[in-house]
Amino acid sequence: MNTTTAGILFAVSLVIALAVVHVPLGDYMYRVYAGAKHSRLERGIYRLIGVEPGVEQNWGVYARSVLAFSAIGVLFLFFLQLLQGRLPWHLSDPGTEMTGGLAWNTAISFVTNTNWQNYAGESTLGHTVQMAGLAVQNFVSAAVGIAVAMALVRGFARRDTGDLGNFWVDLVRGTIRLLLPIAFVFAVVFVAAGTIQNFHVYDQVARTVAGSGSQTLPGGPVASQEVIKELGTNGGGFFNVNAAHPFENPTTWTNWLQIFLILMISFSLPRTFGRMVGSPRQGYAITAVMGTLAILSVTLTNLFQLLHHGTVPTAVGAAMADVETRFGVSNSATYAAATTLTSTGAVDSAHDSYTSLGGLWPLFNMQLGEVAPGGVGAGLYGMLILAVITVFVAGLMVGRTPEYLGKKITPREIKLAATYFLVSPLIVLVGTAAAMAMPGQRASMANTGPHGLTEVLYAFTSAANNNGSAFAGLSGNTDWYNTALGLAMVFGRFVPIILALALAGSFAAQGHTPESIGTLATHRPQFVGMVVGVTLILVALTFLPALALGPLAEGIHS
């Protein structure tokens, strides 16, 4: 079997697996978030934090709860990093100094579900910080994203009310009933596959495979963090090379399993959406949009990588530059597409060494807003807002008031939806322009010309869309980049969340508008094609000039 055929089978098997879990997992999440009963453990947590689970919140209170919880998380993780030298299992001689700027950037990164890392994990952070800080945020930041998605879905499903549920209930249920059980099961699987799970700081191996000399091997609780980093679309690696490290990702089948974990919740949430609004067909339509964009991206990323043209020289095996030989070009390209189609940011190869057009697609995936299927929760509410924009555009074409799921899209709703879409491009383009305008910040680029611009554009795109992957080549651990990228993560995460919740509150306060002969059917292939088209056109119009100066220019001249 040649590598191309193997790569196709690898991708097709992922599609089949995701189709198998779509309905049962989506229905389970519906029961988690729509159920009225609370377990004894959950009731104990509510009493501990002083929450009355039966009291629902309007969009403003829900948003303030999200912001307050996230702010506490940032402060806790910030000081935990600065004090790590006094904690158990700390590194006696860290390879990278944990400065205030780096601690700020890292705390913001993990609380916003970005997991951008301006440091090498195994030589910077001790096990206590990794477990009590980073791994905890991997769980709760993912649960926050799903909670916001559920609030928006309730906005579509409810009538004449200001209530969107209770953030604290959604947060606790998502963590305890959904993320923890799945993470526990798959952590055991990863340990069985060879992913390490211990409390060793370093092990000294007296004799290497070569038979002479010694080697120092890092240890740690890796498997327990590896699963949730993928399942919660977080992406931060315990080791510097992330999922390319054999202690994190030992075999080709764990590579497949990591991609499956990245996609499974986000691709199943549209089923939950369909159940909650009382029309599974609406969920299938959203899934079809996500699937169409995902298949397009995976196909093109593989195609341009296998053409062997661009950044790396045209030569036999050139596309293997900075690609793990265990996984090969095609499986690595599929991983790159999956991790940037979501807000995961994990990598099993260096995107900086991809061909110019092969590296374009991971960047373009993030610029789509990571909605195919996007981060857990964030992808769903991003896609629903794009659906609202599509319905509005269709309404303009036929000259009538647009409606989606029985809700009228008035000037207030479309202003919120349009502002939501503009937040990320504004952050990305302003941040990139500022960095390129200052000689000191240009000095952080490893390359000049279009490839250097792509490094900076990729960094701000990754931060603003809460992805966290790096193009590599950019030295981001400077005061300016730590601050600027940290701000990009904050505004890129919380401004869209506030707008999504405001939109949810506006829809929930409406009644139900009955369908008429002029109502656009939003469950048919025609609507699926329209949403795909609107998504691609909006992103192309916004980012094409920047892409033309970066990866497209590099591709033309290579």
C-alpha cells in the first residue's frame, strides 16, 4: 500500500468514526445540558461555591459569571507559575525563566482555551503547575465554551423569556458528566499505548540505544494531560515538540486517536443543537456545513503537501522536512488541518516547514473562525452566527424580514452578529501591522520576506482565534509579544462570547414567528451551500490582501 492510499484510508476512517459517535454522543450531551436533576456531587459543589442551581440567569448575568470565573482562573494560574519554585515536583533549574510577562501570557493562554506556549514545557514548568494549573484549565476552559454554546442554543429554543440557563450548572455538568469520564477512559488507553504517566522530573539513562554515553529523559503526568488537551480542543503540549514527541504520541494509531478526540465533541454538538431546538434536521444541516469545509481543508492541505513545492526545496522526500517519520506527510497534514479547523493548536509536525500553499490552509482554517467544526462549543456558536448572517443576506436578496428557527433577525441581531464576525479580523490585522511596523518586533522573525510575514500573521491569527498553534520560526517570548498576543487572546475569546450571549438573550426574548411560504428552509442542501459560500467569501474578502503578501506570494515565487 503506497503512502497516498494509506493517507486516504486514514482520513476516511476518521469520517466513519465521527459519523458513528455523532448521534449517541450528541444525544448524551443533550441529556447532560437539558436535564433537570442534579447529582449528589454536583449539589455539593453548588453549596460549596454558593450557587442556587434552580435559579436561571439572563444573558448579562451569564456573561458576568463567565468573565468572573475566567478572571479568577487567570490570577490563580499567574501566581501559581511565579511561585512554582516553592511547590512540590518543581524544576530545580528551569531552562526558561518564568518572568511576569511570560506568566501573564501563559495564564491568559490556558484560561482562554488557546494554549499558546512561549516556552518549552518539559524544561520550564514543574509537575504541580502542569497538573493543578494547566490541566485544570484544559477542563474548565473547554466547559466554558460548551456552556456558552448551550446558552445560545437556548436563545433559539426559548420564547418570551430572558433566561438562558445557569452558567455554573452548565460549567459543572460539562466538566463532571462529559469531559472527565471520557478523559479518564482514554488516558488509560494512552498509557497502555506507551504515553508516559509518572511523577519523575528527570530520569538518567546510563546506556543509550547506541551503546555508549548517557541521556537525561524527562518524565511527568503526560497521559492525563494529553487526552484533555485534545478532547477539550486545548492543544498545549507537555513537551516542546507537542504531539510529535513519542512520550505524548507513541504510535500512528495514537496519532489517529488524537485527531478523533479533537473532532468528536465539536462534530457531535450540532446533534445536541438539533435536539434542543426540536428539529434534528437543523443539526444535520450545520453538521453538513462543518463537514464540507473540513473535507475541503483536509484535501487541499494534503494535496499541496504532497506536491513538494514551496518553502522546502523540490526534492525527493522534501515534504518530510520537520515531519515525524512515524506519521508521514499525509497523516501529518490531516493532523494539521484538524488541529486548525478546531481551536486545538496541537501539532505533530512543524507548520513552518510546510510548502507555501500547504502552510496556507492551516492559517486559512483559523481565519474561518475555526467553525469546521471549531473548538468545543466555540465552533457551534460561531457557525450558528454565520448561519444568522447567511439568512440575513438571503432575506436582503428577496426583500423580506429574515427569520431563523422562528426568530426574526432585526437590526439589533444583525449588528451583534456582524460585530462578532469582525472582532477576530480586526485583532489579527491590527496586531500583524503593528508588529511589522516596528524593527524590534520584525527581529523576532526567523525568516524575511513573505515567509516572515506569514510567521507573524499566523501568530496573531492563532492568538485571536484561540487556537494556540505556532507557525514556528517566530521568537515570541519577548515583553512585546507576550503582552500583545496575550491581549489578542483575551479580546479574541471574551468579546465574541459577550456578543454571542447578547444575541442569545435577544432571541430568547422574542416569541415564535410561524413559517410562511416565503420562509427560507434552513435544513436543505441549498442552505448548506449558502452558508459554506458566505463563510468562504467573508473570510476571503477580509484576509485576501494579507494572504497575498504572505503565503500566496511565496507560492507564486517558489
